Amino acid sequence: MLVNVLPVTVFLPMESESVLEDIVIKSYLELYLRALNDSRPQKFINIIKNRMLVLIRRKYLKNK
């Protein structure tokens, strides 16, 4: 039995790079605050904080 296949093109809305950067920074901020509230080890908190600050600096310099 042969089946006819119709090609379908789906267009998904793409978020801008700036919006994606904001989403990632927000995720790191939420993770950082959760780590502080849960009294996670300081090393873990520092890793998250440093990564978040790198992303914020990169975004700032890019938009400058």
C-alpha cells in the first residue's frame, strides 16, 4: 500500500539572542537565590555567582 506524503513546513518563533541571554541570566539568578536559601556549600554558591556575573558582564559589554 502506498501512502501519499505531503511536505509540511513549520515555522517556530525564534527568540532574539538578547531574550535568550536574559532567560539564562534569570535562571542563574534563581538558582543562586535557591542555593542561598537552601544553605548550599559556599563553593557551589560561588560557582553559580561567578558564572552569572560573567554572563551579565558579557551582555553589558555587548550592548555598550
